[in-house]
Amino acid sequence: MRSFLFILFALVPIFCYSETIFLRNNLSRTEKGDYLVSVRNKNYTLILIEKKLADSLVIQEVTIPQQLFPRQCKTWRSWLEAGAPSHTAWVAYTVDLKTGKLQNYYSYIHQSYMNISETDNILSKLINLPLHPLPEYKRRHVGTSDGRSRLWHPRMVVDGNSVPGVMFDAWEGRWPPDQSQLSGSTIHIYLPQKGKGYPDYFPYWLQVKATVGKAKLRIVDSGHQLTSPHQHPLNR
């Protein structure tokens, strides 16, 4: 009996990591007009689902440095609808939902199609990264008033309003060896549990374990039914 129990408990970590997900599969739950606003390296990036097809998505990304965001724009929705004043990059591309690869990469600033290097192709690598459940002891914890600790969950924001009580699942993956700063790093991401009123298919928090507090991405706003003043050339 002791031998059986020993084997059983020894296999628990294997069972915990037996579930593997890929973010590219989650993208099938997107809807036209969904958007997320991320912040990384003092830059905001608005990610918009421009169009959803049977086996692909057309996505727009608009980037602006934090210090350049115009104060007169009270919401991300109004900023984009006003033409995204002071943006420093605005691109559109197609994502193949079967392979996770980016295609038809177009820059509105340069008004031309562009090639994206493997090093810069972070989104494609992220959505193709095998992810495994992160054990609770590896997750972030916060203290409580009674001296205990509880699991930390990212902040959920929809159309500028904080949504309380949203629970997140944590996942772990290892970045493939490449020439980027993330090469070979362990990545922790937090995905919201399925719910209503917010996009639940993309990480609201991503952090590189090797450089805690330095390399991270978080979502500061999200929502639905956003329309861009631009269209990808393939959609015109």
C-alpha cells in the first residue's frame, strides 16, 4: 500500500501538467470589435479584432508611448475613433488560426506591406507557446488582514471600469530559443476564467520569471464593439 501511495503522489505533478493549451486555439472565441489595451516598456498598444473569418483573424495594433496619450481623450474608444492622435505605429495583419502565423503585415504609417522578422514576431510565438497549469505554490500571493495569504489575480477593466471578482487561471511556458530578449525564459501568464462582458481568450498579465518586475505585459482596458477608422487593404 505504501508503495502504491508513493507512486500515486509522485505522479501528481505529472497529472497537473498533463493539460496543455495554446492561445491560438483560444482565439477562435474572438468576436469582431473585441479590443484589448496592453502596456509594456512604457508603451500602450491597442489590439483590435477587425474581422473574423472561418480560419483567420484580421487584427489591428496601434501603439503610443504612455507620455504621449492625449489628455482630452477620456477613453480608448474615443482615442481610436478620433484617429489615434500621436500614435507611433499602426499596423494590421492576418492571423492563421490553424498555424498561428502572421500574414499580410501592413503599416498604415508607411502605407505598404512589410516583412516582420522572426525576432520581432512576438505575438505569433506567444500564441503558439505550449502552456501548462501553474501550480499554486508558484503563483503570486498577497497578504490579507488576518495575516494569511491568498492567490493574486490581475485587475479586470472593461471600457475603463474595474470589474470586481474576476478569477484568473495561471499558466506557464518556456520561450523558444531565438535572438530576442525572451529567449529561453520561463513565462507566466494569467488568463481570466470564462465569463461575460470581457474578452477571456488573451492573457491579462504576462511576466518573465527570470526578470521579475522588469519584463511584463498587462492589460489596462478591454471591451467589445470597437470600430477602427481604417480597414486592412485586403478588406477594402
